[in-house]
Amino acid sequence: MALCSVCRRREAFYLRTYSGQRLCAACLRRTLERALRRSISEAGGLPPRSRVVVPVSFTSPHLSLALLDVAVRVERRFGSEVVGVVPREVEVEPEGASLPGEQGLSRLVRVSVPPPEEATLSECIRFDSAWSARVAESLGGNAVLLPLTLTDRVLAMLDSLILGEAWLASESLLSRSVGGVRVIHAFGTIEGEAVAAYAARMEVRAWSPCRVASPSKKVLYSVAYRRPELEYSALKTISRLAQLAGGFGVCRYCGGFTAGGGASVCPVCERLRPAERVRL
Ligand SMILES: [Zn+2]
Ligand SMILES: [Zn+2]
């Protein structure tokens, strides 16, 4: 049995392979709370007593449950309200179970948003950004937290390069604006593996009916078999690359880059029409 490298008291269950750090459940939770605070502050911060919307996303429904749990702990300290939003199309198991962090939510809202059967990672992020920003707007929210990780940001950047579509680079940015709503990739400063390890310990699970594919996933996972741990320079590199891809317009539905030509709606929203699909 290995002890946690941080508290040196409890048994560790998660090994951060790039740093060699071993974490127990409590120290991993604190690590995720710090990552969330850092993502929010790097995204420009939120005013105190904000109304923050945390949707169960189609891109990573299970990690969304971990985010609900962590967001409620972090936002309580800032006096913010956290509103959970669950699409009826997402399957939660066991049925009727209360969600992680549910007692700390100011509201739990159920919506209907039929998702596409399959989508690329970038398409799914745009789909989630658009419908959840629409819901946040109608609930008077200032921000949406999506459970996207540093690993997702790297995959989105690689996908954009592999597909030769620079306008898809916006999914690797840490945040975006849709109207008056800030959409923040809540775990965008920490590797996906850490969030997945935390989520795996929860008793509630969630599944999305949308199959999400990333052309780069095989490549990234083949480099570090099933544990593509990423460190800080990866984050700096992709942020810089995404800035280089700037100069595009911004889609008024999802906040992602448009394909150019003065368009105000991106090709993904034009095709999938996420904002029109959502029913409160
Ligand atoms: Zn510990
Ligand atoms: Zn769009």
C-alpha cells in the first residue's frame, strides 16, 4: 500500500505518471478544486455571487457529474449559485439517484436536447456550448462550466491540425463567450486522467447517446498507452497555437470560430442547430 505523497496519511489510488505524485481521494479532490479555480481565473474570473450553470454534457457526461461535485464545493466559497442542468437524453444510473453535489445546487433543471448520433470531439463541444449557453441565458446565468480537460484541449488542437481546419482550433481555448455568457472549460488546466480517476469513484454514472470520435485520440493514446498525461508546456503550446489561428469570426450560437467569409454562424451550428433543439 502506497501513501499519498501530499498528506502522507491516507492510501493513494491515483498516480500522476509525469510527476510521480501519488494522490489519495481527498487530495485528488483538492487538486481538482484548484484546477477549476485556476481555469476560471485564467478565463478572466467570475464576479462574486455569480449564477453558474453546470450542464451534464454529451461530450463527457460522466466527468460532468465529477464537475458538479467539485463546482458546488468551489463556488459555495464565492457565494455563487450553481444550477445543474440534466438533458433527458442522458442516461443516469442508478435511475433516480441524487447527483454528486446535488444538495449544494441552487436548482436542478431538466431539459430536452436531442443530440446527434455521432459527432467529432469539436462538433460535440460546439453542440454542448451552444445548447448550454442558451439554457444559461434563459436562467439568467453568467457562466457555463463544461467538464473539458487539458487532454480534450490537446485532442481538439491535434484534430484541427490533422483535418486541416484551423477554425476548429477554438475548441482548444480555455473559454469562449456566447452573448453575455462565459463558457469555461472547467478542467482545461488538468489532465483528463485525473478527472476520470475521481469520477470512477462515484456511485452515480452517466452515459450519452452521442458517440464522440476524435481522429487524434489513437495517436495520443498510442504514445502513452491509456494514460496520456500532459504537463504544463502542452497547455502553453496549444494556447499559443489557438491564438495563431485567430482572425476568424465567432459563431453567435457556440462561440467557436466560424469558417471565415464573414459568417456569423459556424458550419457545425448551421448543420446541427443545437440552440433550436433545446427545450426547457
Ligand atoms: Zn492525501
Ligand atoms: Zn457554432
